[in-house]
Amino acid sequence: MNPITHLLVGWSVASAVPLNRRERACVTLSGVAPDLDGLGIVVDTATRNLPSATAWWGTYHHVLGHNVLFGLLLCAATHALGERRLRAAMLALVSFHLHLLGDIIGARGPDGEQWPIPYLLPFSDSWQLVWSGQWQLNAWPNFAITVLLILTTCFLAWRRGYSPLELISSRADQAFVAALRNRFGSPTIPAN
């Protein structure tokens, strides 16, 4: 799936229960961080016309960040940075695994090649997650999921008063929420 879709999945998970801003950021980033292993494409592109061209993207994407050890590292980092440590860490693990699920169901290449997920690395490379029905990265289900997540994100931002924009700018986040509330009214939040 697209990294933006993964980010929106992670943010939706982070918004499911009360968390502070740092915890939401950790959970959200746990949903997109596995794709850090895809940054090799930048190096590959820069070196493609050199005699010592690299193949980092094809070699390491869906390997380094798409395994149980990486998921546990994200969980531990979230635990260390959170106030509601167990809750935030478990949601980071959920967010990470939803990333893997998204890749298993919707990351087939345009040439029809599948990328299996070596889930048990580095402990074992004998078992990989793959689904024969995996749709292509640009298939309509991925677009439909992304549109649904955008609508969910807008609703949650309107309702809760924060959006994924808080990850980069509090002012932009406040402006976005204010625009939603100006357009659709303020939510009626029941008293606890």
C-alpha cells in the first residue's frame, strides 16, 4: 500500500483511544515506519548510471522493516516514550501489523510480482507471509481504502480536535480542525 495510506491507518489506530500527542505520533509512525526500508530507492536512483549501481530497494524493501524484530523495536520505543506505556506500545504493535497486512493484501507490483513478508527475520527466514489474491498497488481497492481513511481522518479531526497534521505543525492542525468545524459545526461531545 501507499505510505500515505499506511500513515492514515496508523493515525486512525492512534485516535481510537485517548493518547497524548507524543503517543499518537509514535503509534502513527509505527504504521508507516516499516517503509523506511524502501528509502534505498533514492540511492538506487542516484547510482543507476554509475558502474557501481546499487540495488538496495529491491534487496531490502519489505525485509529490514517488515519483520517481527522491527515491530518489537517500534513497540519498545513507544513504550519508552509514552505516559500510558502499555496502551501506546500495544497500539504501536497493532499499527505495525496493520502495515504488514496492508502490504500482504495490496502491494503486488505492476509486473505481477509479489513481495512476501519475511515476518520471522532475523530469527528465521523459512517462513514468509504472502497471499495469492494480493491486488496490485494501484488497484481500486487501495484507492477505496485510502478514500475511506481520508473521510475517517476528517471525521475524527472534526470530532476529537486534532488531525495527522499535528505531527508536523500545531498551527496547521488547529487551522484544519477549525475549517472542518466552521464548515460542519462543532461536535456535540457528551459529558463523561
